[in-house]
Amino acid sequence: RARQKRFLQMLLPKPGGQHEGSSDIGPSRAFSKKTLTWRLVGDAYSSQLSVEEQRYIFRLAFRMWSEVTPLDFREDLKGPGTRVDIKLGFGRGRHLGCPRVFDGSGQEFAHAWRLGEIHFDDDEHFTPVSSDTGISLLKVAVHEIGHVLGLPHTYRAGSIMQPNYIPQEPAFELDWSDRKAIQRLYGSCEGSFDTVFDWIRKERNQYGEVRVRFNTYFFRNSWYWLYENRNNRTRYGDPLQILTGWRGIPMQSIDAFVHVWSWGKDERYFFKGNQYWRYDSENDQAHTEDEQGRSYPKLISEGFPGIPSPLDTAFYERRQQLIYFFKESLVFAFDVNQNQVLNSYPKKMSQVFPAIMPQNHPFRNIDSAYYSYAHSSVFFFKGNSYWKVVSDKDRQQNARLPLNGLFPKRSISEKWFDVCDVHPSTLN
Amino acid sequence: ERLFHSRDRSDLEPSPLSQAKPIADLHAAQRFLLKYGWSEDPSPKESAEVLVGSTLAQAVRRFQKANRLPASGELDSPTLAAMNRPRCGIPDTRLPPQAALPTPPALPTPLGLRP
């Protein structure tokens, strides 16, 4: 009776109208730690799908939430069951000691406890990801995990938290509002990046005309995200491993990327430690040797005389045809045509890029300097913050702004949304 | 066995004994509305307190509005069909206010998004 009462209290409004899901208080987070464990309970498998399929679907469902929250999820197959945060299982009718009885095929297909248990009605025709019949187990799992994390039902069109099952469109993903709902509970994803850059692609359209496109990439540790500027989110399914997406460069902790792009030059370089690699965009891998047959990687000191290593970051300034290299509190301006550092450099970063608001400046050891084609501006990243560099357009609007000045810092997660880690076990 | 004809068993027929009892009458509909929190009573009792009269009609209207059905307050066929749709077992605790008419929500516009 105590278990039943506790269960009902979790589901139903408390006496007096106060409930965790009430509009007066709003939903609240169910967990206070970052990594949550889950397990498909061994004596509660579905009879309709293989165990591997079920585990794969749940792993994907958890990963989908992890891609938009600071939480990550790890499947725990070995630890004591009492230590597992979220347990999933299938049952029919009276099931798994649950006081709430399933009703057979139709109507109720699953339910979840805020205490971390999810039950699926095995009388329903659950189908795997690729099927277009029955009820998508993936979609139901994502919905029920949402409950476990603290989200209530909503009737907003497009939300995964609608109470009724809606046959999924080909692309079923968490939309903007669902992301913001869960982030109101657990916060946005934060964290420093190793490097951020726009990658230029040249394509020919159906008329043979060359068109130039760009994609934005964020690199951190051994993985990377493609950021879709028009959609204000990362690509679905990211992050991915650098090893698989960028062949031939170091598989983690890239220091800098530079694209030297001017008349007669189209050279892309990755930097790490005291070495650099040139990337072959045509063949989608790093060059193994240059035109003279000298192998990559090469020493930075040889390819860029006067530039120290390791670097913090770098970016290419197209109008001046200079690469700005950053190390600690200094910046080096490197002339790609003369192949040397300008005479008056190095200089203090705070001198070349002065603060508009006193003391509001990264000063040293920035993570990345990034020229964004989407915003036509340079940004300096450090930690969870960014500083925007004054552009020509900014100075046209306000002539008092200092040349190359830095606007006051802002939060990266307020401009580039949902660049979230996932648990390393889900990276493959 | 449970009957099927397709290789992938996508046409698997559920056993008649394992099918959910359809919500087809007043009593079943009353239980549905109570079970999923459509009563305005903020503290529903665990025992089956039946919704009747205007209370029932209000609950039905709220359900109809949320499901974009004509808010007649009557248990018509479209309303019963909506109750029979596959759904999650968690009650719908955050209900639209009685006086609010749900309008199709505009597509969310992320901050600073330009076409």
C-alpha cells in the first residue's frame, strides 16, 4: 500500500493543488548529477524485438537527450540494480510489481516514474527504428525518458511530450521548444572548445557555376560538431569522433585551424603542439607530403618562422592577408606573402584588440579565434564566454568604437546553441 | 501463436484477450477523464469519483479543446476516438485554463534567427 501510495503521489496532483508539475511552481529537475546510468532489466525484455535491438534503441533515445542537455547517460550492465538511476522494462497487464496495470493492446503504451523506472506495455506492437508500422519504441522511449527527467505532458504541436502517440515523420528529433524545456531544468551546455572554424566548400551547381558554401565546426577533445547556423543547433547525431571525420590529423586536442584563402592561395592548416598539417579538401584527408615531397606533419618553426609553439589559436585575416597567431598574452601577425612575422610584432593581445569596456577582456590564453561568415565577424572564445571583435560594419554604425576593439563578453551558449557532450561510450 | 502473415510480422494481430477495452460509453469516459487528470478538482480521490452533470461536461470540453475538437461538452464519436488513441500513462497535469482557447502554436523562433 505504501508503494502504491508513493507511486500515485508521483503521478497525480498533491492535495491542495500543489504538484511539481503545476503551473504555479513549474516542473523541476529529477536528478542533480551529470552522468546517469540506465539498464534494461534482464527479466523484463520485450518479446517482440531482440535484446540487442531494444538496447540499441534505448541507447539512441538516451543519446538524443544527451545531445541537447548537460546530462549524459551510461548503460550500466554490471553494477547493483539499486545503484542504477533509470531502469526500463516491458510487461503486460500486472507487471514488474507496478501498481498500475497495463490495459492490453491499444490506449496506454507506457508510463514512467519520477523515481527512474520506465515500463512499456508489451501488448503494444513496438517496432524498431526502421519500421513505419506499429508504435516506434524509440519515440516512446524518448517521451518516457523526458518524464523521468522531469518534463510533463504538453499539447504543443511538434513536442515529443504530447501525451498521445503520433506516428513519426521520417525525421523525428527534439525540436527547439523541447530542448529549451529540458534546459530550463538542467541548464544549457557549456564548456570550452579547442578550436572553432568555418570550412569553405566549393561546389558546382546544375549550371556548372561555382558556388561557395561554408560549414561551421566546433572541436573539443576527440570529437567535433557541425553547427547549422540557419537552424541554431548542431547537426542531429553530433558529436562525432575527429578520427572518423577528419582523416590524417591528430585525433584530439587540436590547437588551431587556419584557412589561408586569397588570390592564388587556398591552403588549410591544422596545428597541434609544435607541428602542423595541411588538409586536402578535395580528397577529404590530410596531405601526407607537400609538392616538394616533404612529409607532413611539419614543424611550425619551419613553415611559419618566428611563430612559437604550442599555440593557443590562430585565424586568417583576409583583407590584410595576415595570420594572427595567439600564444598566452601575445599575438603575432604573420604575413603569408612575405612568410614572416611583421616587424612590430609580437604585441600584447590587449593592445591589438583593446577592450571597449575596461577590464572586460580575455587578456591571455584564449581557446579559439574564429572568423564567422554567418556573422561577418571575428570572435574570441575563452571558457564559456566569447568576445566579438569590432568589424568595419560596427564602426560604420558607431565611429567611436576602437579599431579591432572587443565588445564585452557574452556566453557562448547564448549564441551557439546546444553544443553538448555525450557520454564517451556512445561516441561510436 | 499470434497470427501474422508478413515475413517481418508487421501485421501481427493482437490476441482479443490482450486488447485494451475500448472507451465507448459514459462510464469508461468518466474513468478516462479522472485517470488522466481532466477533472478540475485539484485533489482527486483514489476511489472512482464519478464525474457527472456540469463537472463532466467541463472536463469533456477541456479535453476537446486540448485535442482541437469542437468543445461541445458531449461525448461524441470524435471525442471517444481521441480517448482511444495510444497514449502515455502519465496524467495530463498541466492543463490549459478553463477559459483559454488553444490556438495552434506558432512555430518557435529561436532568438536572433533570421531566414
